[in-house]
Amino acid sequence: LNNAGPLSVSLEQFDATLVDLRGREFGWLRFPSVTLKPHGPTVLKLESQLVVLDEEALAAEGSKLLHGKRIAWDVKGQSAVVVYGIPFRVDVWKRLEFLGALLEDFEARSL
């Protein structure tokens, strides 16, 4: 996350919806509240459980990755940025791009 402004701000917790390029909302993750330092990026390490909304869409995206194809997902949500105790509503949008990982001579089974 990048804060180019001169003030430290807080980004409130929100649910981040994952959307494929066909517009299918296939899941969501809880994004925690974070403090963003002024004048630059804030590097975060997040752990959150994925709630799957559309198993078929998620499986299709995973299949593309495992066949060596690049994919992109949009992360969308609404949150609030708090500056000096005053909340401002913000729309969150970020495109994530993933390189494919072609697996050859590989077999998997559902257990």
C-alpha cells in the first residue's frame, strides 16, 4: 500500500472481494486494519482465510495457472481512511497478476 501524503493514516478493516477478469466474484478475504506511514509504501504480510463463493470459477482460474497461463484477479472493496480521527470512505481496487506454473508429468487426485 502506498501513502504519498504527508500524514500517517489508518485504513479500516474491510472484506476484499476477489473477481476474475470475466467479472465472477469467486471469493473474499478479510483485510485487517493497518496504519500507513506518510511519504511512501507500507509493506504488509497478511494471513487471511479465503471464503470461496464460486468453486467452479476458482477451479477454472487454478486450472489456467497449472497449465502455464497467466491470470489476473481484481481485489475490490470499500473501507475508510481515518485522518485525525475523521473517517473518509474509499473504494479499494487492485489488480493482481500471477504467472502460470506449467506442471508436466504430474498427477493429482481428490482425496
